[in-house]
Amino acid sequence: KLRRGEVFTQSALGEDIALIRRSIIEMNRLAPRLDEPQILYDSATNRMTVNLAGALGPQVVVRVEGSEVSEKTQRELLPVLREGTIDFSAIVEGERRLRNRLQEQGYFFAEVNAVCSAQPPLAPPAAGTETEAGATCLNINPDELSNSRIEIVYEVEAGRRFKLTDVRIEGTEKLTVDDVEGDLRTRRATVLGIIPLLGYGRGYTSDEALEQDRRTIEARMRELGYRRANVVARRGVSLEGENLIITFAVEEGALTRVAGVEVRGNQLYTAERLRDERCPRDPLPGETCLIIGGAFSRQQARTDADRIRTFYGRSGYLGSDIQLDVVELPRDPATGDEQVRVIYTINETNKVFINNIFVNGNVQTKKEAILNAIPLRPGEVLRAGDLAEAERILLNTTDAFRQVIIRTEPAGQNASGYRRRDVIIDIEERKHIVTDYIAGFSTDNGPLGGFELRNTNLFGELKQGNFRSRFSRRQQLVRFEYFDPRFRRYGAKEFAPLTISLQYQRDTSVTRFFRSTIDRGENGIVQRFNAEGNLIDEFGQSVKEPSINRFTINAETQRDIELELGPQGQIRKRSTLFLRYNYEDVRLFNIGSLLVAPLLRPDQSVRLSRFGASFARDTRDRQFDPSRGEFLSVDYALALKPLGGSLSFSKLLTNYRRYYRLNRVRETVLAASIQLGLATLYNPPDRDDNGTIDESDRRLPISERFFSGGSTTLRGFGFEEAGPRFGVLPQNAFFNSNGEPVEVKPFLVPTGGNALAIVNLEARVGLTKNVQAVPFYDGGNVFRRVKDIFKPGCEDLPASDPFRQNACAKWTHTVGLGFRLKTPVGSLGVDYGLLLNPPVFVVPQANNLTSTVTARRTQLHFRFGQTF
């Protein structure tokens, strides 16, 4: 980088010194010494002279004997080669890395020893060293051996190669391998082990791993109350085979029980109130506490003390401390169990009040915006939870700051003698305007371009604005977004956010028009082409490419009605109300080439102007794969013509889910889900311009109808194939886009409906820690009208009316069996569903004839995660 006559910089000098060092190492002259460069400045000529001195270091040869290891792998594993150092610690680290690599390959008890030699030889080893070779590695000094040749040989004794087939725990029924498997370093061989990151093909263990696992199991036994537990790791190997079995033999010892829990020094809160904080009445999964008569765990006792300490800090009593004492008691004469009394001694302090709040480092952001965003106010009680919440809000919800540090300093006392503290907020702002340019190419859509402009601190008030655009041959999109996280204050310190967006999108990709079930034709044909590959309508006339133009305006806000937090800030219950307004103008152009054009014509021009509200209540223990609790969501929308729309309708969708855990039945989880959707049009217009208000005019626009079927709803159907269907009778000759003739037979497409009713019941039975069997029942359907849920009346329909016959849906029943496999990348699910009463549809044929087809009875679904 530095050349004679060029500009001198310190960064270029640093890069050159690193390059020189790498070049010396590549000559096998390891551990080179480069002195601090001497820089001489000549003010008369304004030139620098750089002198660099040092020593090359010894010539080093590194070999691995006893095992085939490539040069590339050696460089990856051995710090001596990778970093160019010959320190004793680097040589020993190479031993460990080589040993780990062999153990991953099934040589679980391989030994690796480094042997060093020098020419000329070093001085005799000092007295007390174990071996001459070990002393040589320990005594290598690069500064004294710059003219020497050093040889480092890693001697490998791989031993027998095994496959770790089983890990067992014996001597106790209180702990199983499944309980501790996630904490063990020892791993069994797995089928997925051949895939990186999914396990070990032959398993994994070592002496160090076994010792660590032994201590882990001992610690878990102590948490269960067996303080005297002792664990021994044993290895079982067949004489002829390659299978290895690891057994952890447990000697339980006496159980220690809690004879009493006592709280001392508490003046502000009663013992009963502190007990409720220590032992929540509605605990989350894994949230336990010490109870009288239960097993004693010192770790659990510390956790309970932390809960009490957190409660005092949350209440404003900063500095309050809790001391934990465990008093040994005589053994229980009836059972022989050891007994202890747990005592929490509380040193209470007075409340601390906020004196002033200072903000440092804000340049673009208004101080008032920062103070308004955080839950801290001068004169109020200073709570530890509010300090943490203020830091979380500024860092995670605004995206305007790179760093936020909140600290407090003493500020004397107030008139009542309570301590006061100043709150100092040190911030480092981000660049508030971010621009992104997007470019790409697709064989389907050709060139793709885009531009995004984002302001993370609009007007210096911690609001956000965003402009997004996408342009390609088939799709164009422009979107504006505005987000105010503190639109309206409610309650003491809560805010309702406001999100407003405007979007225009034009799309000519047929496969993205509506839903995949509607876009599907026979042999992949969804449009009409002539022999030259040009689009034509049903009369053979040339037409332009179909497109959908969509303009939308959205405004939404929300507020929490009920929010209950646990001692550590976990959400136990949450009820949220969402309010929104939506305007949508959708226009379809040139749809004559589509086979499903008759189905789409009533919706060629639709304007919807509507207000909506949603309510959600969540008491589940976790969002993904819950095992208990409830989830309820209610969504209602009202679209009206006086607001600028072309249709008036009301639409309601409710969803209720319930989870219950049966710990005594292989930790089975019973899960149930009920969905109900109801929609009604008011004064429907003649949307298909046929002079009458017919059945198609009384249905919601196709983008608003209810659809169902698939891996998360009715598993007896394919994706969104439940409910009414529309028969398509292709006419004339058909060609694909290459001009090749194609036969297109009559087919059916799902059309959705104005009503939806679904019941899902399933039992998630644990076969192993990672595998569940899931028998299930799915009932329900999509219905043309609301009253069809209770009285479809399909038997009275004439055979000459295929439209009404296909639109009439009955309640369906699906039973099946599924499996869930937990993997490091998520839960993988597979379900096999059997439709007990498959619906029968009428398919139109040529010459006004019809035929019937029965829906497929079986479906196989794959999915990540649980059904619901």
C-alpha cells in the first residue's frame, strides 16, 4: 500500500505490516517478531521514512502422524499453522481440536499428543518435567530460536471406532435422559446426523464430555432435592460390534424436603403478599417455587429470592435486599428424609423518587419526544422496571438510536425525607434517513428495479415514514407508510400507535391474481392461446394481457385492554383491541383470455370502504406449540356505499382455541379450535349486468369470501378446496404459450362462500421427547349462505341446475392421524386425513350434458409447526 512518493496513512502502514507478517508465516517461519515501526518525518521535504525491524522466527515443520488429515484441515484445526504462533497454549489447543475432530468421526477415546524437537537441540529439560518432548514444547522461545528448525508432530492414537447407540440413566426414577438430553454434551447417533447442524452420524462423547455430563446430572438431582446424589459414568462396549452405550449410574441418597418457609424483616408487605410473588397462582410452564413439604432446591430458593427482590424494585423500593438462609433440621422420623427451613430476611429501603431527567447526545431528536416516549416522569417513584422499559422502548421500538444507556445519580432528599435520584439518558443516534436501491432479473418477469426511502425519526419526533417502489414487466408497486408509535395516550403510561399506508399495485401475473385454487386449470392451462402463442378470448378474438389494478388506503390503531405480567415481566394474559379503516379499489382488465372469466366478471370493478374492529385475548403459555391456555379473536368489518364504496356488507369472523395438558398421559395436550364466519350483503347491485339480482350478486367479492381446506383447517381437503365450486367447460382448441395443442377437460374450481364453520379436535400424544402422534377430527365446511350452515337443503335441488348443486355445501367429517417431529429448525408436521362424507359435484360437459365427480377422500399434508 505504501509506495515511494505516495501519500502516507497509518491504515496503509498497518495493512503492510500485516501483509509482511503473513508472507513470513507462509515461508514456514512461524512466530515472526516485528518491532514497532520507526517513522521519521522530514519537514523540509514533507516526506516520511519508515524503518521496520524484527526477526523472522524459527523454521517450523508441523506433521500429523497416525491419522490422515489434509493440509487444509490441519490449517483449520491447528492454531500453530493458522495463526503462525508456537506458544505452548497454541500447541495444546491443536491437540484438543484434533481430538474433537476424531471424536466427531466416532473415535470417541482417541488420544493426541504433541511431540516437539529442535535442531540444534535445546538445553536438557529442567528437573521435574515429565518428558523431554513435553519440556521441549513448553520451552520453545521464538526469540532464541530464530536460526533453528523446529518440528512439531501430533501423534494420534485413534483407537476403535464406535457408534453411540444409547444413553441411559439408571438408579433413579426421578430423572430420565429426555429430561436432561438438551443439557448433555454426549449425543446419540441420529439418522439426520449426516446433515450438518442436525446431529452426529455416529454420536459424540469424550472423557471431558462424560465428566461434564456427570456433573450436570448431579446438579439436576440436587435441584430435585437429592443433595447427596452421586453419579458415575460407565461405558459399555460389545466385544465384536461397534455399538457404545453410555450409562450414568445414580445413587440418590436421602431426599431433602422443605419443612417451612419464613419471611423476616418485611414491614411494607405481608408474608401472604410476598408468597404470591414468590409462588404465582397461575404459573407459566416451568415456573416453580419452593412449597412446604416439597423437595428442596437451593437454585429454586435463589430464584424465589430474586422474585421477591424484583417485586420490591418494581414497586419503587430500589436497594432493598433479600438474604437467603437455609437451616438444617432433624430428619423426619417417619420417612427418614432430611429437612430444612428456608428463611428470607428482607432489608427494606424507602422509596426513591425521580428528581430530574437529563438527555445527552440528541442532535436530530427533540428532547420532548424522548421524554414523552418513556414511562419516567420527574416527581414519580423510580422503579427498576420503568428504567428497563424506557431503555427497551428507545432501542427496540423507535429504530432511531444506535445505543441507549440509562443511569441514575443521587440528588439529595425531598421535603419528606425520601431519597431522590437524577435519571441520565445517554443516547447515540442513528442516521435517520436510509435509502436502498434494488435491482434484479427474473426469467419470468425480466428486469426488476426498486427504490426505498425510510425516515426512522420523522420531524425529530420518533415517528417513521417509508416510501417503497417496485417495477418489473409484470408488476408495479408504489407504497407510502406513516407510523406514529405514540398517537394517543391512554391509561397512565400507555400509547395507542397509528399506522397509515397508501398503496397502488398493478399486476399482470395470472398466478397471483387471486388464489391458487382458482388459478388452477387442467394441465396447467389457465388462459387461452392461439397457435401463434397469442392470447385470445372465448370467441377466438385477440385480447391484451389480463391485469389487476389495486389501490388501497389503510389506517389502524390499537390498545391493550388487559395486560398481566409475571414476576419476571412475562406476559400471562393479554387482551388487545384493534380499530381500522380500509378503502380498496380493485379493477380487472382484459380477463377474456382466462378460463375462469365468468367467475370473475361480477368483480371486475369493486370499491370497498369499510370500518373494522378486532379483539384478541391470549392466555396461552407460548405462542408457538402451546400446551395450555386460550386464544380468542373476533374480527368485524362493515362496508357501506355512503362511504364511497360500491357494496354494503357486514362480515364477522371468530376464532376460539383451547389447550389442556394431561401430564399423566405421556404429557398429552388436548387442543380444540372453533371458527365461525358470517357475512351478509345489503341491497346488492347487479354486478354482472344481466338485468337481475341473481345468486352471484348476493355473494361477497371473491377477495372477501371465506375459503377453507388444507393443513391448518379442514385436512380432508386440499388447500382452500372446501365449499362451493364452479364448473368450467373449456371450448374450442387450446394451445400452450409455445403454440402446441393441449387438451383441456372440464374442471371445477372452489369459489368460497359467505359463511364458514369449522371445528378441529386433536390430541398431541408424546411418543418421545421429539415425536408426537396426533389423532384428529376436523368438521365443517364453507357455505354459500349463512342459513346453509344449519339447513343446506341440498336434497331438493333439481338435477338440471348444476350451479346450485355445486354451490350447496354440507357439513363434512374428517378423521386422521398425524405426527410431529421436533428439529433444530422447527417442528415438522405430517397429517393424513380421511374425508368420511366427500361431497359430490356436477361437471358440465358438451351438448348440455353433465357428469358427477366425487371429491378425493384422502389428503396428505406437510407443514412446519402445529395445526393451530
